[in-house]
Amino acid sequence: MRRYLRVVALGLLCGFCSLLYAFSQLAAGPERGADGEPRAAEASWLAGGGRGAVSGAGSAGPGAVGETDVQTTPAERMHLAVVACGERLEETLTMLKSAIIFSIKPLQFHIFAEEQLHDSFKGRLDGWARLQNFNYTLYPITFPPENAAEWKKLFKPCASQRLFLPLILKEVDSLLYVDTDILFLRPVDDIWSLLKEFNSTQIAAMAPEHEEPRIGWYNRFARHPYYGETGLNSGVMLMNMTRMRRKYFKNDMTTARLRWGDVLVPLLKKYKLNITWGDQDLLNIMFFHNPESLFVFPCQWNYRPDHCIYGSNCRGAEEEGVSVLHGNRGVYHDDKQPAFRAVYEALRNCSFEDASVRALLQPLELALRKTLHTYCGRSYGLFIKQLARSVRDRSTRLPRAT
């Protein structure tokens, strides 16, 4: 009997050890998806302080500056990120001003900038904080150390920083990234609400690069995979970053699916000689292989000169007006597209006072009428249609000064 009990005990012990071994192997081995494909484990380049210190100080707590007196939880704030390098200070501040003027919910700005710009940002934004409902945090430019120089010079200086936002802003669930040359002509709340329209597989939203394939760049010249018929423009990118961090992405470099932080460097190494538009091209390649992950929003949320330079080709803007203006190719600062410049200068010169905002439209319309010699100028009504609605709605929300 004793021998029998010893045999049973030994068998149980062996079985327990086998289970422990099996669980340890499962934890150490590659994950597999529902389709059985292997998935590589995540290895973050940010481990060990890769992010760098956050600049700034103030009542908002460590690393944040310029918090207002409005008491709100982080979940109630809309998070907006921008990357500014070189001569982009004034352009970035005008973008931030347009977001503040029309938005309803409080905003949290995440500003990634070269160190020499931090004091200038802080000086201007601290002057705004007493009047408006927003917080901001300044960050240094941060890239993976082994490829930092290559990432920084990819396309425009620092532009590829946006690719690493899900890894740097680990506590942020959702984020709206915009280029510095963006102007909001309606509340950020409206584009933020598109997050609720994502289905269960979608992690990000962008607009097509072109509406008209005959003038498309990707479908005529690209030497790499790209999303859809005409590719994507990444100047306005809405992200569910929690989903982005969790997802394993299909790719053409390995049979294993890779997480966001693991796919970027191999993608750059494979395609760096074939890409023209830097980080935007890498995003196109990523969503070419994972099209189910993208929500495509219409062109009025990223309206660029391409939508009017050869005649109007953005139906959404024709119906609703321009919601987000994107003055790429420097059109805010030269005479090539005076309609875009007129809107930029009107918002740059506008103050936060309600009377100034209400007085915005009449001189702007007069300035736009002077641009009728251009194709975009002939569509000037699209530039002020949504803007007029935003000005009116803002006036009804705010008590007028006596």
C-alpha cells in the first residue's frame, strides 16, 4: 500500500513539473494569433531611459506647464501632439491658437520640439494659460539611439518623431497628431469624435493623399507599397494608441507579426532608398499590409492645395466646408496659394477675445475675394463656410464682454 502511495505521489509530482515547464516555454516562446501565425515579443528601445527628460515645470505636476484652474480628469481632455523643429515656432503657435479658439472640451498639448525652442514656447503659452482651458507639456526630440541621426534627417527635420508617439506617450490612450501647418476651422471635438466611429480592428485614421488619381503621386511614382488607390496623407492622424501598442502587425520582412515598436527600424532599413516622403511613406507601407486597421476620414479633415489647385476635387468640403486646413509646401508663407495664406494670417492675428473672433470673418472674406485669380481662390467659400459656423457657435457658448 505504501509503495502504491509513493508511486501515485511521484506521478503527481512529475505531472506538476511538466505543467510548470510547459507554462515557462509558452511564456518564453513567440505568441501566435488566432490564425496560428507566430508573433514576435516586443522589445522597447525606450527601456533604460531612452525617452529622455520631459522639459517644463509648473502647477500641472512634473513635466507639465501652463495648467488652467479648470478641474478635469485626463480622460476628459483631448490630446493633441505636434512636432516642431527649425523655423516652425510661429506656425505651430498659430495652429495651437486655432485649436484653443474653437474647441469645447479642454485640450492637452504634447509639444515635441528642439531644445532651443522650449523657452519660446513656454513664454508664449504661459501667457495664454490664464485665458484658455488647456494644458501643455514640452518634450525633447527623441529617437532610437542606434538610428537617431537617420530618423532625424528623414524627410523634414524631426518629422518622423510622430512614429514614436505611441511608445513615448505610454499613458495616453488616444491622440490627434497634426503637422505644424494645420489650422482648425471647427472644434477639435468634432474630429476627436471620429474615434467613436472606429470598428474593433481600426487603430488610426487618416485622409487619402489625393481624391483624383490623375494627379496622384503614389499611384504614379511610388516605389514601395502604399494604402488604397492614391495613398495616405499623414499630416492629420487620429490614433487609438492603446490599440496601436497592443496590435501585432503583418509585414513583408518576417512571417512573425511585429508590434509597433519593433517594426519601425526594420521597415526603415528595408525601404530607406525607396521612400520620398519619409515617415508618411512608412505609414503607407504599414497600412498597405494592415488595411483593416485604418479608418479613412474624408478630405475636408485634411484640406490641402491639391484639393483646389487644378479645380475643386474635395466633395466633402464642397458640401460642408473645410474643417481642417493643411497648408503644406509652405503656402502660408509665400504667394503661390494666397487663399491659404489669407486664412493663416487671419488666425495668426486673431486674439482670444470674443470680439476679435467675431470680427474675424468680414476682413477674411475681403482678403479671399482678392485671390479669385487662382483656382483655390475661386473656391474661397469653402474656406469660410465651416469657419463662419464655428465663429457663430463659439459666440453662443461664451458670454459677451460688457
